[in-house]
Amino acid sequence: MKLDVVHDLQSVYRKLVDSTSRPGLISDLGKEAALLDGENPAGCSRSILLLALTLLDPEVTFKVYGGDAEAFEKEINQLTFAKAVQADKADYLILLKDAGAGSLEHAIEMADPGTFINPHKSATIIAETGIITEGNKLLLSGPGIQTSTGINIELAGNWIEKRNEKNKEYPTGVDLVFVDRNHQLLSLPRTTQITESREVEKEWVM
Amino acid sequence: MNNAYNFAFFDEGSKREIRRATLKAIAIPGYQVPFASREMPIGRGWGTGGLQLTLSLIGKEDVLKVIDQGSDESVNAVSIKKLVKDTTGVQITDHTSQATIIQSRHRIPEVPLRTDQILVLQVPLPEPLRYFEPSEHETKKLHAEKEYSGAWLMLFEQIMKYGSMTTGADHPVMVHGRYVMAPSPIPRFDNPKMDENEALILLGAGREKKIYAVPPYTRIVSLDFEDYPFEGESFHGKCCRLCGSEGVFLDELIDEATGETFYQCNDTSYCCEILNEAEKAGVN
Ligand SMILES: [Zn+2]
């Protein structure tokens, strides 16, 4: 590993801070991911591995969906000493790119939303998705966003609906972190409102 | 830089724990996230909460500014800067506009903050409801239930007693319409600067082991009443004796020789910058 666990993970963390405090701001983990060249435990993406190294340690638990989940859990446990547990008990739910259809919805449903007394004891879902770019298919608003901002993300399914359902009783809820294969990172904390834009459809009809 | 220390003083496990708490704090604006506050080689009550945030954030490329009640040169600010510089080698500045991380006690700088800056505020007492509710268990319950009538009652009693809201510093605010939050002992003058600020604001309480956050562009409303609207300290008709600035937070001082009252910018680096600009303009 050419990755410097002090300086390069600090840099990953700051990008996570930037993207979480400004939802819709896409951060590029490409530079740090390149340092993991050759590292590819159990077929997980390098950005996912970077986030695991940044956030996980023996004080937290996690659960992996997709691919050879068991092998990856073993690998992550050996790297970070975090413990793999069932979905509803996990601090971090990690979805690999080959997690089956409906996995994200399942993870959102199972994830611990915390309580009104302790909303910080909620889970964070980290998922590898299709391409993430600036755009106008999803409009985001809420803290960290001046009026509104737009993104495009290649991600099928009814995850937005499931997320709305999960986060309807603020401050409980789950926070989402998405990375794509180009190491672009998007963070959607529970406070971010997502509106699906109908603009694309309208254009098509006309 | 002293290589006997870890970079940024902490071991990586300590940083990770503070970082996880910080990300949760950003996701739940105004909510106090507990964290395992570390012992620091500076005195308690000297901004260990802010310092721990700064150390968990800082990287080699950062430029740090530390201010204590508006001054970059106080003993407190100097000892914090020394610790960070000794363990990271980062560049230190007095200029607000040049800093990427600004750690402050009791003030938000006069120069407006930008999107590429993080303001870290040192907090002695993070719980705005502690004044009337001593139990942590109870205050957590009040926050959970959004039961803030006690906070309003506290302000109302002050109005009854003094005829106005004489809360001085640390006037409570409502964050994103959900949590009542202690903005740290900044003067009321600085409260409006928190509203929809462009920078991320992180608040750290070392002794009380709490981290909380105000993301950029977040609605911050100072608690008040229709009949007694919130007002910052007014310096109407007054200006800084040194640089002539109006509309900034001024310290009231007394000239010992003449006994006359005069005013000076509380934010000393701002005052110097204005003076230097004036000097340059004068030379040209
Ligand atoms: Zn001045």
C-alpha cells in the first residue's frame, strides 16, 4: 500500500466533511484511490476501501452487501479490526457494486435510525453506485445548500422513496454516502430533501 | 516541527473517533454529539474542545488562524498555535482571509467567511438548557421532545427583571427550526453572522465532551419575543479610534490620562488590516 494512513486519510476525511456539509458538492477521491493501486480485497472498489479505512476501527461495527460479502467482511475486519454484524446492528452498511437489485432499499429499511434521545446512534450507508455527476435529475435542498442544487446519479430502484420513509421523523434517520467507479463522492445526510425532477420527461414528450 | 509527536498530536484512533462524531454533528445541525474528549497538554478551559476539532481536521496544506476574544496574540491563542505548529508544521496566519481553519474563542471574525474555510469555536458550556435544568438526562429529553418552553421562560424572566434581554454573550439560537443551541460565548453582535454563513462552523466542548455543528447555509434564529425582538450590541454613532471602522464589534476603553471613553476594534487583526490598507492608500 502506497497510501499514507495519516495524510491521505486526513485528505479523504476532509473531502467527506466538504461533501457532507455541502450536499450535492461532489468530491474526487481519485488521487487517494490511485495510491491503493493493486489493493483490491474481495473485489471492492478502492473508494469504498478508502472510506472504510477512514471511518472503521474496533469501536464500530459494519455489514457488507453484495459480491463475496463474507470474504470482504473478513478482509475489512483484518484491516480495521471493526466487527461485522447483522444489518440492523451495524454502524456502517457497505454496499458493493454487485449487490443485487433491492439491496440499497433493504439496507435503508434495516439500518438503525437512532432515537429521538440519541439520533447520533444511527447508521451510515456507504454504497458504490453508477456514475455521479452534477446535473438536474435530482434536486437537493436543506442545510449546506444555498436554495437548491442538482445532481445526476445512475441508481435504479425506489431508494429515494425508502429514504424519505426512513427519514420522515427527523432527527432520526440514516445518512447516505455514495461513490462511483470514477471515485466521485456524494454525501446525502438525513437533512437533505431530494426532489426528482420531471424536466427530462417533459422534454421527451415535447 | 517536532517529530517526537504524531502528526497533529493525536494517534489515528483518536482522530477517527472525533471525525465520526463530527460527521454526525454535521448531519444533525445543532445537536450535541457526545465524544470521548482527550486529555490535552494545555489547561482545561483553554479550548481543548476546539483544539481537538482542529487537530482532527488539519492537514499539511492547511493555514491556521487562532483568535482569543478577538486577539491573535493572547497567551491562549499563542499556546494553541504553538502546539498545532509543533505537531504539524502548518502555516499560521493572522489574516482571516488567508486561513483555511480558524479556531476562535468568543468571536466570529469581522471579515466574512468563505466556502473554503472552517470556523472552529471553543465552547465552555454546550448545553443551553443547563441554566434551569441541571440533569443531563433531563436536558437530553427536552431536546428530544423539542420542549423549549424553559428556554423562552428563562429569557422572559430576564426581560421582567431588567426590562430587556440582557443575556450578554451566548444568547441561545434555534438551528434549522429544530434544536436550541448555545452559540458559544460570542457577543449577540455575532449571532446574525451564523445565519446562512458560507463557512462550516464546528463547535467543540472539551470538558463537557460534546461536538456540534452548523453547516453552511443553515437557518439560525436568535430566540426572542415579538414585543422584545432580539438585538445585538449597538455601536451606533461610535467608531474605532485607530482605524475609524463603524459597524464592527468595539471594545470600550478609558484613556487613563484624560479619563475619556474611547472605542477600538475588538478584532485586532481586522483593525490592523484596515490600518495597513489606509497607509498604502496614503502612500500612493
Ligand atoms: Zn479598528
